[in-house]
Amino acid sequence: MEKKQENIGKKTVLTVIGQYNTKVRAYLAQNKLDAITQYTIKIFKDTAQRKKYSDAQYNKAVEEFNSTHGLLLLKRGAEQTQANATSYNYINFPYLNREGMKSAMDKYRRYVYEYNTEVQKENKEITRYNKAVELPKCIELRDLKKITQVYENKQGLFAREYNKAVEALSKELQVSYLPKKRIQKVKYTSELVFNVLVGFYISQLKSRNTYLQAVGRPTRVLKNDLPKLKIDNRKLATHTILGIPRLDFCKKTAQNHIKRLREAGVLINYHYTNQYKPISVHFNTTIVQVLEGKSPKKQNSQNQLVTRECEKKLPYNSDSSIYIKRKEIKDYENFIAREKCGLESKGSVCPADGYKNTTEISTAKRQTRAREHRSMMRKLLPDFLQTTPENSGTSSVLTRNFLSKLMDDRELAQELTTGKYNSYTGLSYHYLRKIEQYGNVSTDEFRAVLIQDVIKSSAKIWKHHSSVHVGSWKNAINELNEVLFSGITQKETLIEKLKEYRFKLEFARKWFLKHNHNALYPSLYFDVNRKSSSGVGFFGLHSVWVSHQKYKSKKSQEQNASRRNESARVRKASAKRRLDNAIRAYRKGKYTAKQLYDYVQDNLPYEYVTELTNTLGNTMTA
């Protein structure tokens, strides 16, 4: 009896918007829309979304549109209200705590379990439907165009929406041409993504409440207009806790999980602006319920804390970074340059229109495509082999010229004795890589030419010596033919090893000149047993090469650190400049305090929210 009396007391009454929408629905039920009218409605909605109409602006535009074309569009806003409702429709201090997060995770698991159970039943029906789909031998051109249009234009939809389009086509043509898509279940990994998203939302609410308290503004928010969660997929994918990756996957995988949660109804009211701005969503209110708390009381100047509340460092996350979506600001582009960031890949569509590469393909179709691909490759492969650079005329010339550099060992020793190579510069690395790619040269031939190149490069060490005879060079050549480049089977590795040998020879040449020291005879200097630095031999320079590699690595790290510091300074200066421009525009009255806060929160790092509070203080008014 008491419940019945409560229901009687709370009588439901239609609002002005509800009465108007009732007339629109009655008109639509009696009149069927043609293609031109549907396209006109689409243009109107696209224009409203692009111009970001408020509810009042949208409803006014709807009235003008309907007065011209008929009652075709519904107004936005609440359609019903309770005449004697005792509850209020706003939250004074929205927040989420540890208990709220735990409750949300429990409700999420229960919701996903029920959803996956329902999906399993739907997939069984889809399987029965697909078994009855058979491609006829002959299709009319008109029907083929309709099939192609549905298949291409509806691929980006969720599976249920696509299946509805397939059913509508089957009813229109009275034949089932296209199979339905199977509905994907929500995987376990999506639970981890959902947990991180709730953590992001907690941080966003904290940031919002802290700022509003600092500037002396109320934190109240309507229950049906809670702040949206802003998601930067790149930041979500690389989110870390104490330096440890929380999810550790790529941006595309993050987009896939977000789409799966949207399809399951966990995330609702999805909004996508463009590739440079994040997406925004609401949580399903049956899963995540925002709590209401009492805002902290203000303290007098005599009883303030040592550390002010507005200076408390909140957890930093992707949603308060420089890459977050900014709100529409009047004349914004006239005084602030647009900050570009890569939230989505260029030319991509919103996640709801993605997953074109995940269309289910039957095993028979995959096998047919594989056979066609192999048949095509068998036809093209002989022609491709006939036109490879190895068999072309240019390759033959390269090969002959390269192999012509290979000399007899005794002839090479005689030319070294005469000083022919005292100013030898060595083969260029570009030329060697060209031989590696296009020359028809075996690894042994390539290695033999490089060995003689190293020997010719070493002649500079004995440039001012007049007592080096042919036998010493011949013994050195015999020794190096056995040990240089030993165990290396790849031409690319041979080129990298050549860099090490050339560095050692150049280091030795400069060392002998600096210390005015005569080098040993080539046969002794290239002795494999002289591996210590005191032996003053070629094979004792390994420690010098290791030190050189460490120096290069350290120098590279210092250069990278310098570039990162410079980038950080540039970003900081840019953020500071944009903050100053925004404050200057606010003081000129170009937009309100709320628009200023939204811009700073969404486009600048969190510390600038505190700086904004310290700069303007309580002088800000809505």
C-alpha cells in the first residue's frame, strides 16, 4: 500500500519538449520519408554536430527546420517530469573512491558475463542463418549493386547493426545473399582496460573539483549531465604505474578494446571530433555510479594548512595532457595557434567505423583466395626472375669491375713495397653495399677483396719507412688471409667488420706519428700472437676499439638527452605562451571562466591548472 501511494504521489507529466516530440512521432508514423528528405535530415544533423549546437540552439534550429519540411526532427531534452518528485537531480560534489571502484568492477564482471551469455545464443542463430546463405549462379545487376552497397557501406558498423542491414536487404530481395557477422564477446583483457579507464575518470573528477574549489566556484553537476571521460588511446596504451606498463600494447589494440566496450554497452554516448582530439564517452550508469560527497569547508587565513589544497599533486594521466580535446571557444583561432597531436592515424575514421580487416571469412573462401594467389605468383615469378638486377647488364658490369680488383698475393706484395698504396683511401661503403645488393659475387670472393683492401689501407703506416721488403709483406698477406673476417658468412657483417679494421689501422698510424715510433715489419705487426697492448701489434688494439664504441654510445645518449631537454623547453615555452594568450583573451571578455578552465584543463599539462588558479584567484566569475 505504501509503495502504491508513493507512485500515485509521483505523477509523470510530459514537458513542453515531450509534447512536441509526441507530435513528431505521430507525424513520422503516418508519413514515410523519401531519399531526398532523409539526405536533408542528414545534412542538418551533420551541420549541428560540426557547429556544436547547445540544446537550446539545436531545439531552435529544429523548430525552423520542421516549420519548412514538416515534423521530422525530435527536440533534445527531458520529455517527462514528476510533478511531486522529492529527489533532486544534481550532485553537489561528484567523486569516486576505492569502494566505488570496487563496486564498479563487480558490476562490470556481472554485466559482461550476462552479455557474453546472450552473445553466445545470438551467434548460434547467426550460424543457422549463414548456413542457408548460398551464392546463386546468376545475379541481376540491380541486385548486385544493392549487395555491394550494403557490403561496402555497412562494414564499419557494429555486428548487430550490420546484421540488421543484411536482414533488410534479404527481405527486400526475398533472397539471402550476404552472411551475417558473428558478434564478438568481451575478452578478459578488456577488464584491465576498463579498470584503467575508471582510474582515469577518478583522476579527472579530482582535477575538476580541485580547480573549481580553488577559484571559488560550485562543483555541482546534473545527474544526467555528468562529466565525460576523455580517452587518449595512445596514452591509454602506454599507461604506466611506477614506471611499469599497466597494459603494454599498441594504440590500435586500445582502440579495439574501446570499440568492444562500446558495442557491449559499457561505454555510451560516444563522441569523436577528429584525429587530433581524444574521444569522449560516458560510463553505463548501471555499472559506474558516481558518488556524492561534501566539499571541504573553506579555511580562514589564520587556520590554513601549510600545504594548500590546490597545490596537491594529483596522479598525472593522459586525459590532462597537452593532447586532450579543447572545448569550442569563440574566436579561438584568432589568438591561439592550433596544437597538433596524433591521437589517431591520419585519414582514419572513428573506431565505430573501423575493423574492416576483421570481417569473418569462411575457411572455403580463404582456401580459394590462397589458391588464386599462388596461381598468380607462379605466373609472375618467372618474369620477375628474368628482370632481377643480378641478371641485368648493369649487374654484370658491377661484378666484373669488382672482381677485377682481386690481385695475386705476390703482385700485391711487390706493389706495396714500391709504395703504390701509401695514399690509398679504400673502397667506399656505398659502393660495397651496392655490390652486396646487385653484384653476382659470392661471399668468399667478397671476403677476399675486402682482405686486400685492408692490407692496402695499412700501407700508410709504413709510408715513411724505406726498409720494408717484399717477403715481409708476403708473409703478412699469408697471415691475414687466414685470420681476417674468419667465421663471417654474411656480406653485410663483413662490411661492418671492415669499419672496425679501418679504425684500428688509422689509430695505429696516428699513434706511431705522435710518438715518433717506427712500426714493426708487417709480418711481425700482423702477428696473431701479439694480442697485448705492450706487443704494439694490430691484434692488440681490441681494447681501443671497445673504448671507442663506449664513447660513441655515451655521446649518442648525451645527444638524445640534449634533444629531449630542448623539446621539453620548447613545449614548456609553448604551453606558457598559450596560457598567457588564453588569460589575456579571458580578461578581454571573449569567453567565460568555464571555457577558460576547459581549455587549460584539456590542452595544457595539469600544473598549469594550478598556475591559472594562482594567477586569477577568486576573481574569476562564470
